[in-house]
Amino acid sequence: MDRKMANRKLIRLSQLRNKLATENLEEIDWVTFGVIVKKVTPQSANNGRTFSIWRMNDLRDLNECVSLFLFGEVHKEHWKTDQGTV
């Protein structure tokens, strides 16, 4: 893990909103970790394609969640991922 994190900045999901407002994250090599705390049943978009929505949290501040929308190949590959997965 130390090798994978070398020269990268860890940003907690609960800090993401503040960091997006105060830092230019496009210029930083950063990483975050989260737990799927809620999964919405896959939905169909207006174009007929199916997508998933996950609510994610870092378990530090349970009031700060990030919604992640999965489309296309990402949805197909990961929609069965279990709630509680990191």
C-alpha cells in the first residue's frame, strides 16, 4: 500500500466537498476510499440504458455521503457489488 500511495494525496470522502471548493484537484494525484453504504436498485435512463447509484461514505462522518452513478461498462461490471464493500 505504501508503494501504491507514494506521491499521492489521500482525501477522505467526508472532506471531498471542501477540497473541491478550495483546491484544484486536477493538478494533484489524489486517491480516496469509501464504503458502499446504500445501493439503489438499478434504474433505466431515458435512452433505455441501465445504470446504478451507490451512496458512499468513509465512516468518519456519516452525514457526508457521495453519490456515485455507474453507467455503461462500469455498471455492467460492478452492479452486483455488495453493500458494505470498500
